[in-house]
Amino acid sequence: MALQDSELEDAIHGLDLYACRQYLKQLQVEKSLRQEKLERLEEKLKITNQELSSRQVEADKRKLEFFAEQEINRRRSDRRLKPDVLSLHGDPHDDMAQVHEQRGASARNFIERELQTEMSKQQRIERTKFGFKEYEGARLMVFKPGEDIEEERSLRDTVLVTYAVPHAETRKNLTYRIARDTSIKSLKDDACAYWGLSEVEFVLKTVSNAKPCDTMKVVDAFRKGEEAHFVLVQKAPKNISLLDKEYMDIIPKTGRRGQQLRQQLQEKSATTSALSGSDGPLAEQMVLLPGLYQFMTQRDKDVKQHLQRTKLRSLCVYLVLAILSASNVYLLRPPGEGFYCTKGILELLAGDVHSKPMADIRDTEDVWQWLDTTLVAEVLTDNSTLRQSNYLVGYLQVLEQQVAAPTAMHCRGIEEPDNSLSCVHLKFEETSVSRQEDPLLKNYFQHKLGQEGRSSTKPWEHHEARFGTSGAAPKAGSFERAHASGHRLEYELQHSPLSEVREAFLQDMTFLRSKGWLSSQTRALHVSFVAYNAPHLTWIWNRFTFEFSAFGTIHATPHIQLYRPRVFDYGMETSLAFTDISRFVLMFYIFFQVFWDFRYMQRKSGVCWKHLFTTQALIDTTIVVVLLVVLSLRVSYLGNDSTVGYAMSHFSTFQDAGRMAEYYSLHTTLDTVLFALCIYRFFYFLRVNRQVFILWATIHRAFQIASRLVLLLALPVLVGFVLCHMAVTGASLESGRNVGATFARTLILFFGDNATVQAYDPNRFYELAYNVGLWYIGRLVIANTWTAMLMQEYQKMRVAAGCDPKHYRWKEFDWIDWTLAWPLKKLYLRLRPSIKPATRFHDDDSLD
């Protein structure tokens, strides 16, 4: 004990004053908790003693009744032996009862005579001359087993009880003789009765300050070699005073009296806090601080419940689905294919090889120059760089989109009495499109249709499209992205000789340029054609858009997409069929996985529909839906016609390949989405590893907390910054032209993109203020808050699900139970009967 005191003293000397104070407060809290627990146990003991006393009184009563009945029966038996005497209650003897009694007496006499006869036959013991019986020594000896002899040697039959008088140094001793079955309760009651004390207020403790249970035997209360010595001590007095917090909870909530009491209590608490320098015990102070009490009282919860739902088959199924989806993406989009095909066309048609690059086109003259030089040199010229590497299929289309003529009705904010001012529409849409025929174009083209490579399409008429197409996103919002109607000029790209087509195209462009075809009513000019690249087995949809804004500026945008009209050609039909069939079969396992999750939720909470709102159910449902959409697109739309038939359809008329290119890109993108979802589920089942589970649960719980902050704080702040960005930079930067572009730029600024920040003018104060506010909210508040949440949740999960890594290491039984199916597992356990499952004292999936 002295060694322990010296070690404790050295440990205390190693702490500073604040640490010692905190350590003492912690000890006080532990002492109060132990005291409260002891008081609760004493209350239970008092109730038990009261119940026992009532049962003892009842037993004494029953005992007296039993003795009375015995006395009555004895008197009745004496009366039967005397027929002339009445019974105790004055009833006469029954004749039949007397007969039975006489028969019983005769039977007893017979048995006694037989016993005496048998005893007389035994060997008689000789007597001495003085008349005493003389026995042999062996007959007088009692033989006992060795275990009983050892037990009697170590048996305690005497115990010393010392009464420690409360609030005094006086001690009184008393020795008690005990039996084997003497309990601590009976010894305490006798000692308290001897000294006139209450058995409820006193307890027996050993010299080592250990309190034995009342039901324990006295002989079992001491260790081997320990002194049989008890100390009768008084219990600690109960705390009958209320805490300030408890008193605050029971006072009236309303009324003048309640307000007065609450004010007095607050003043008293403030005075006590100022005098003592603290606000109460350490436990109460920690409860008042958010999260501190939970953090300081966290323990290892032995989280293993999720292992019951983590199966090896699920892990393998989602991994195989992810691998098959990745292989499909590799087959449909080989590495480098899209880059080289797109890069080559962009350099030739959108670069500065023949004329001004498209990025620098700003007026109508630049557009006409691009049509006369760049387009003609690459598309309508034999042995050009573009034609040497690609086969141009079908027709070249030049589509112009015009709005109606300017009128005074479209002028807003300007009032003219004579209506001399006219304005044009801003956007090309159904209500503003120009559907009038152009007589100049009709006179020029009506005798040239179908000649020199021209198609039979009438360019002086407005042509409506049956469906939308793909194209470049509008910058100024002057035309719709998916609109394909307008005035069309189409030229055959396989006409021989091609020089006739080139001359006809140049003549048409010269005429249109002289007549002012591109006017203030023009909102867009689209140049489209389809190419086929044989080395890469890829079809290329090309669309070059010139957007004419209402302010007179032009924005040129190229849009190039790669696609294949039939995915089951080009030597990959076997691989695609295998991956699609395999994924379709594995899709049924996901249905079983959802069914198993529903059953687990039913057993756990009794309500299975709650599983529909979990992330895992939504992910599984999304996987099934996306897989069905991909398979339906691939089989119905991208597999209904042969590649040769699709190519032949381009020779009769112009075919807009934008819709097919969009579907091809969509179903390839959905394969990547399917891969990401399967990888998510794969890592979800990989939580069987302790490190993965801790990281997964940390991010999951941090996202749960962050989602509340996003809805209540971050989302309104982000919307405010987006609107502020549109107001500050909408007139000077292209990114502020609409809400979508502004939202994307604001998110980029949150991550600190230097190129985006450099676009601002530092001489304008409001832009500087916007940048500073965005940096403060994004970096100092949002980033640091997210980092703090991750650190907090990681610490909690590390303690709750892995404080001792050795406790979570798998044994042989765990690996067999997880990897083998039940027939193989049963066979293995028969071959290895020595392995046993690990003991799990607590299964809690609250962190799942």
C-alpha cells in the first residue's frame, strides 16, 4: 500500500496545478457516482429487509398455528385412549375411529417386538464386573474423507466484530461463534441488536474495506489466510439538499412567484460561482458544453453488428458489376480515340490553318471568310487533309435561323408617338421564327436544285424539324440548343467530280453575301456534316455554330461528337454481349439484396418500408434503373439497324446525327455512372475491414451533420453569392451571363482557382469585397468547419469501433464463417471441431 501511495504521489507531482485540479474534480465526480450507486443499493436492501421482516412475522404466525394444531391433535389422541372422556371440543368418540386407532397400536407393537427380536440376535456386548459395557476401540472411531478433514481444518468458527462509533475514536469488540451457513445479514443483525443500532444504517466491512453481500456466507467472505475480522461502520448520510439545476426544474414556470424564485436562484448561482471560481462539479460543467460530455464519456462499443449483413458474395457481385461496366466503357471509348479524332478536326476547321480561328470571329465578314476559305479547303476539296484521313458521308448542311422582321411592338421602355423605331426579337423560338419565303432566293435556286451536287431541299422555305438536335450551348441565349429548324442549304459530299460542288458552293455563298443573307434578323448559322474515321472505326458528328446576338456580336462554337450507329458491330459484339448478359443476370442478385435488407429492417424495427429512405436502397434502385436504361438504349436504338444500312440512308438526304450521337454519349456516360455506383456499394461491403469501416463511418456521419448545415446555412449563403456575382460581374464577364454559369464559377472560386480570380478588376471596390467575402466564407468557415467535423467524427469512431485493435482481429472461425458457404463451413467445422466463435459482448449497429 505504501508503494502505491508513493507512486500516486510521484504522479501528482508530475502534473501542474490545473491538471491536479481537474484530476481532483474527476475523483470527486467518481466518488459522487459511487456514493449514489451505494445509496440506491442500500435503498433496495432496506426494501428487501422490510419484505423479509414481514415474511418472518408471517412465518412466526404460521408456526404458532402449527403448534396449536399439534396440541389439538395430541389431546385428541389422548382422548381416544380414554373412551369415557369427551374430546376438546365436546364431541363424542366415533366407534370406527377407535377401531382404526386400536389397529394402528397393534401394528406398532408388532413392529417393536420384531425389532427387539432382531436386536437380541446380534452380538451382545460384554459388561465388566462393575456393570459397564466394554466396546472395542475401532467401533468408537469415526472415519471421514480427507477432503472433509481439510475443510474442517480451514473452517472458521469464530469472527471478531469491531464497532466503530461514529464521530469518535472509540471502538468496541465482540467475538461471535458462527456456523457454516451463517450469513452476513444474520451476523449484522445480531451485532446491531447487541449494540442497539439500526441494521439499515450500518454495514459490515472487512479490514481491507471490502463490503460483502448480505446473502454471502461468513466463511466465504475472507480470503485464505486473511484475518476473520469485521468492522461495523455507519453508512454515509444521504444528500437531502437539491441541486440548483434540479430546483430550477421544479419551480413554477409562470407566474410572479416562479419569476421571483428563478431570479433569486440565478443570483445565488452567480454569487456562488464568483466566490468558488467554478460553476459546479466537473460533470455538470461538461454537460453544459455541447459535445464535451459525450466526448469525454465515450467508450468502445464493440461495433460488430454490420458484419452480420456483410457477405462475401455481395462484395464479389458488386465488384464484378463494376469491372464489367469499366470494360464496357473501355470498349466503347478506347483511350485516346476521342482526343485524336476531335483534335484533328478542331485544328483544321476551328484553327488558323486557312483563315482566322473561330475563337476570334466577331463579325459577318469573318463568317463569310471562314465559309469561303476554311470550309471549302477541307470539306469540298479533293485530297485535303481532312479527306485523306476521313470519309465524309452524306450531305453538308448550312442552316440559317432567322427571326421575324423588326417591329415597334418589340421595343420596350422607349415611347415613340409616330412608331418610327423598330426592334427585333432576342431569341430564336417558336413565337419569333420567320416563316416567310424569300423571293430572291427562290428566283436564284429554283432552277438549280439537284444540280452540281445541290440537294432538292428548297432553301427559300422555312423547314421544321421533327425532333431536336445537339449543338453548342448558347452564350448570349439568342437561340435554343436543341432547335433544328430554319432555312437549309445542302450539298452532296460524294458527288463526282467534287470540284463542281465546290464551285456551286462558292457561287451560292457569293450570291447570298451580296443579298445580305446574314442580317440583323439572323440569330444563328449552323454548318453540319458527318465523317467516318476508318482507323478508329468511329463516326464523327460535326456542327459549327455561329451565334448572332442582338448586339451585333458573333460567338463561334465548334461541337464535335463521336458515336457508332450500331454498337454490336466493329468486332466487339461478342464482348458486349457477354458483359451485358452477365450484368443482366447479376441484376437479379440486387433484387435479393434489397429483399434481405427489407427483412433485416423488419426484424430490427418492425417497419420494413423505412429501408426505402436509406442511401443503400436508393443506390441499389438506381443501379437497376440505370442498367435497364443502358441495355434498352443499346438494344433498341443503337442496335436496330446495321452500319451499312445507316450509311446508305445518308446518300438519299441529309441525316442529322446529333440525336444518335447524344444517345451514344448518354449510354456510355451511364456506364460510368453505373461503375461509380457499384464501386460505392463495393466499398460499403468492404467495411468488413476495421480501417475501412472507421473511415466510411467517419465520412458518413460527417456528411449527415454537414447536410443540415448545407440546408440551413451553406445553401442560402451560396445562393446569395451567386446573385451577388451576377450583379457584380454580369456586365463585364462571360461567366455572369446566366445563373448556371454563375453558379459554376462560384463553386470554382470556392476551391481557389487562381485563373478565375485573376479575371477580376482589382480597381473596383465591390469586386474586391466580393472576393474577400467569398474567400472568408469558403476557406475560413466552410473548409475549416468540414475539417473540424471530420476530425471530431474520426476520433469518436476510432474510440467507439476500435479502441483496441487486437479485439477486432479475426480468428480462424471468423474467416471460415465469412468466406465459406454453409455446406462447406459445416464440413470444415467437423474436420476442425476445436475452433470456436469469438465472444461478442455487445452488438450495436447505431454507427452503421
